[in-house]
Amino acid sequence: QVQLVESGGGLVQPGGSLRLSCAASGSIFSANAMGWYRRAPGKERDLVATIHSGGNTNYAESVKDRFTISRDNAKNTVYLQMNNLKPEDTAVYYCNWRNFYSSGSYVNYWGQGTQVTVSS
């Protein structure tokens, strides 16, 4: 089992910035990916950004010029720097951890979520 704890959410005005953090503990696999997903009001949960333990990143089109995902492997922590926030970024942001098995299969783990609200 992997435990994930998110922090850094809050209320910010349009154009502002927030930095989300997610620390992982438990059954950590050396081959893994961490990421952020979000669920906006009335919407399904969508990808925001992911980063592999090898450094490869993936971003949703709506955020890739404004958000930056990074990780500290020594701390098993992933960060999401969010700049130029827009009202449509308002959502509950969920940290994701993916453990890859040597067989090629994987298991997902999820944090409890942290609220990001962008409003004047």
C-alpha cells in the first residue's frame, strides 16, 4: 500500500499561483510514476500532469503552458507549480502514484484530494 498526502491547495485570485505537494510513503517501487488529476464541479476526474521516475512528463493541453510538474525522488514527493491560474482551474486536485511491476502491470494509488479555488 502507498499512502499519499497532498498539501498546498487554497483560494487564489485569477492570475495567481499555487504550489501543490504530495508526499508518498509505504510500498514504494523504484519504477513508478506520480501525477496530478483534478475533478471540477459537475465534471469527471481528468488528467492534469504526470511525471515518471525517469523524468518523462505529460500535461493536459489546458495547463501545459502554465503548470509545471516536478519530483524529488529522494523524498518520494511530487510537486505541481500552477501559474496564471484561471477560474476553470477550480477543482479538487488528487495526487496519483503508480507502481510498475517488472511484469509490466501497475497499480494506482490516490490521495484524498486538495481543493483549489480560483475566484475574484
